[in-house]
Amino acid sequence: MPPKTMQAFRDHGVVRETLTEGIDEAKDVMATAETLGLDLDGVTAKLVEEGVRQFADAADKLYGAVADKRIAALGEALDSQAISLPDALKDSLRAATEKARAEGWARRLWAGDASLWTGADEAKWVGWLAAGQGEQIELAALETFQGEIKAAGFTHALLLGMGGSSLGPEVLGSVLGHKAGFPDLLVLDSTDPTQIARFEAMIDPAKTLFIVASKSGSTLEPDILERYFFDVATKAVGETQVGSHFVAITDPGSQLEARATDARFRRIFLGDPQIGGRYSVLSNFGMVPAAVAGIDVRGFMARAQTMVRACAASAPPASNPGVALGLAFGAAAVAGRDKLTILASPALEDVGVWLEQLVAESTGKLGKGIVPVAGEPFGAPDVYGDDRVFAQLTLKGEADARQDAALKALEAAGHPVVRITLAERADLGQEFFRWEIATAIAGAVIGIDPFDQPDVEASKIKTKALTSAYEQSGALMPEDPILEEAGLGLYADEVSAAELAERTETRTLEAYLAAHFARAGAGDYIGLLAYIDRDPAHEATLTRIRSALRDRRKVATVVGFGPRFLHSTGQAYKGGPDTGVFLQIGATAARDLQVPGRKYSFAVVEHAQALGDLQVLVERGRRCLRIDLGSDVAGGLKRIEAAVEKVARR
């Protein structure tokens, strides 16, 4: 009952039986109304509609008051989100918030109401809500398994996965680390032979637990990585013991489950088919690796419940941290601010790679979406366009005065700024859930299905066709470079090649790169897509290149390492807004590795993935250029850096 009704009754209400009074008079009134042609049914329906709305509005105010008191009572554990918007966006957000409240978006989300999005099959993909409540894991079984792994004396755990199956565990390991006496958790999600060899050199296979993670159980990368390291481990411990060094995480009935059963893996942990990979971190796909690393999974999930309750169906949008965040990002994207720039304090730096996948793969489709920008160094306010939203994640005690000052300058310049503070590292689970809710809600604002990834599948199909052709012919399709210079080769599709030729007066690497990057204008972004070893030196060089390009072109920049980004941000690059200008970077492997049981090697797979990726980008009409560095990867990157620096000085 609305509080105003109760107050009115206290003031002048009288208790008596009224339903049986004046029956005859009421009949006369109804008869008179009928003779006058009054639409009593319509009037009644309208009164019911308005009455229900008034009760719903009053209930929302009550729920909002409860939610606000919850946040106040829990203090910094929840009162950690500040959203600052320019005036134009404030109006849009207010309208979006009222629409979400009036239409019950939070309730519809928790109910799995597909009409909140596109009315397609979204209801099949909300199992992550139950996972957030701890319903997709068996804590006692995980704790037993954790003790078993500690007793086994493994020094390392090497997770072999891709996409959400690898990015979630990678962030857990990075932020929370591993506890003494438990294996050091490493995550390998690459087909680059140099990177695979580098990880192999970091472990003793006789003392390593291998975790094979794949929801479908048939994804190419985990499959061939499993084949390779199963062979490595067999040579180290023998055929009778090798199965005890492997654990599988997969959905029921998958090919991986069958292989793991046949090979007598130590454990098989099953996922929920109603959870997509990028939403799976609070299920077995994240919590099994966490348990292996010695993380207190029970305590971690208990802390996450603070955010789960705060984002409950009963919490109205303005008092719901996840919904409020999603509405802000969605409203900003619709208004043209679709480059979500993620800034993080040192302890949380790797959270950006998980957020990239969650946001890009969920929202980037049908020519719409949000392009997340992680790892881009800070710049002066004048190097940013009006297509940005800045989100800062800070661990309490790690505040950076320079970053805070820069954010205040951006805020003063009219850029939207979101600030989120984690009280402790163990609150990472709260952020997982907050951002999952926010991403689903942003998808509703944008008007897309946040749970499918159609363009990721397109790249997989291209890669499979190329590797199958290689097994038949022993070669990948030949290519003709548009330029060869000092060991580097440039390649482009016919449309790009013709356009670049018109834009260049000289045929040099510097001229072609200048012409290509000049195609990026206001509202665009530049993507460096590198099919090379993701080692710190290469990352540092690419970071310097992107910074120079950002400062020169005043556009957002992203860096992706293949093939991991194919299962992540690649969805937005192909299916999202046509605002990307891409430079794909490949190389010739100095040392190749054969895939056991296949006619192709890892270098062949990586090259096929790069070619397939490029084909799909071109088919989508994206502006692309590919450069082959040859076998000297570091030297080739330095040549690109030198060329870009010259371009930037013009």
C-alpha cells in the first residue's frame, strides 16, 4: 500500500463495512450510465492501469529506499561507483533510467524476458545470473579438489583455452595470484609457436597440471594445444600417468568430455550450456582454475554476493549499480560516445582484457555497439575526440594523483567519466557481476542481443576451410604483395590497394602507412591486430606505436593479439560500427611446432587464422592493410614504429 494512502487513512479514515451498502443505488447508477453510452469497461481498465502504475511507482520508491540503505550500510564495498556526465548525456540518462524503471528492466532481466533485447533466444543465455549466486559450482567438491591438487605437489598449472575460458582465469591469477603451496597458474591462449615454446620452457611437464577449458569442446585452439601438451606430458610421465596431469572444463556431452573420459583425465568439471563463455567466470570455468591456484573460492563467492544482492530484480535502476552503469554506457553509445576507454590501477590492469571481451563481443554487432579501449596510455585532453567514455577502476590505496588529475581535466572538458573503487582485491567477483549486468543492460539500450557472437563464427569457418585445404594440398593460398621493402611485405585487398595507390606519391612503407592511417577520421579508431608472440617487449613497442597514432590522428586505438582477440574484440571489429581502420601484423615463425595427429603445424594454423580474419574484415567492408614482418619480429616492429613516428611528426 502506498505510504500516502496509509497516511490519509490515519488522518480521516473510518473502519466500517461499505461493500454491502447502497446496492440498489449502485444498480441505478450503472443502468443510467449504460443508457448514456458511457464506456464503463474502458474507464475501469484505465483506472486499473493507472492504479497499478501508482502502486508500482510507490513500490519502486520503497525498493529504491531499501537499496540505498543497503549501499549505505555496506559502505565502501558498494558505495564505489561515481558517474559524471556532461549535461546533454545527463538528460539522455535520466530518460533511459525512467524508461528502465517504468518498464521493469531489472525484473525482466532476472526473469530472462527476451523482449528486453530482441525477442530472439536471449532467454536461453541467462544462466550467468544463477552463477553469480554461486549456483553453478559445488563448493565442497571444489575444496576437496583443491586439497588434492595441493597434496599432489604440482608447481605449475597451465590452462589451455580461448576467449572467456581463458581470459577470466587469467585475470583471477593476475589480480589474486596463487597461494603458497599451490601451483602457479599460467594461461596459454595462442597458436603462435614462439609463444607456445616460451610457455613450455617455463614449466616442468612432470610437475604441471594441464587444464583444458572449452565450452563447446571442439574449439580449434584448445584442441590442438591439448594434443601438443598431452604429447609433451606423456613423454615426461608415461602413458599410464599422463591422464592424472589433465583436467577438463567443458559443457555436458562435448567432444572434450568424451576425450577426457577416454584419456582418464584426473577430473572433468561441467559447465552450464545456458552460459556464454564471456559470462562464465563465476562458474566452473573461472572457479576451478581459482581453486587450483589456492584461492578461497567460498570466501570469494561470498564477497560477490554483496554486488549480486545490490543488482537484484527489486533494486530500481537508479539504485542498482549494474543497471545504472549499463544505462550510462548504453545512452552514451547511442549518443555517439561508443569508445569505452578503460583505465586501471596497477593491481587491476589485466581486468581490462576481460572487460574488452565482455563488452565488445556482447554489444558489437548489427553495425552497432561499444568498442572497448584497454591499455591505451593517458594523453592530454586535446588528443581525444568526442566519442569517448572513460571508466577508471582503482584498488583502494593505489590512487594515482597524475591519473586523477588527468581524469578531472577530461571531465572538465566535457567527457563522461565513471569511477569505480575496489576496497580489496578479493572484491574482483563483485566487479565481474556488476559489469555482466551492465553489459546486458547496455545491450538493451543499444537494441541488440548481448549473448550471441555471429561474426566470431564467421572467422572460425574461414580458418577451418583454410586448414582443411592445407591438409589436402600442403599449402595455403598464395598472395601477391603490393610492396616489398627490406624484408617486409605489404598486402591489401583490391579496393584498399587501389585507394592507397591513389593516396601515395612514392611506393615506400612510410608512404603506405601514412596513407592507410590517414583513412581514420573523427569517430573512427585504429586497430593493430598482431599475430605474433604476446611478450612484454612486443606489447611495449605496439603501445608506443598506438600512442603515436592516437596523438597524431586524435582517434581511439586498440591492440589485439591473434588469435585471442578473434574470440573477443574481433566480434566488434567485424560486426560493430564500421569505424575501424586495421593494420594486421604477421610474421614467419623462427621455429615451428607440429600439431600431433594433424598434417599442419601451429605456424600454419596461425597464418590461416590471420588470413581468415582478414577475409572476413574485407567482406564486411573494413579498411585493412596487412604487413608481414618476416622472421625478425622485433626488428620489423621497430621499422613500423620508426615509420609511424615520421608520419606523426608531419
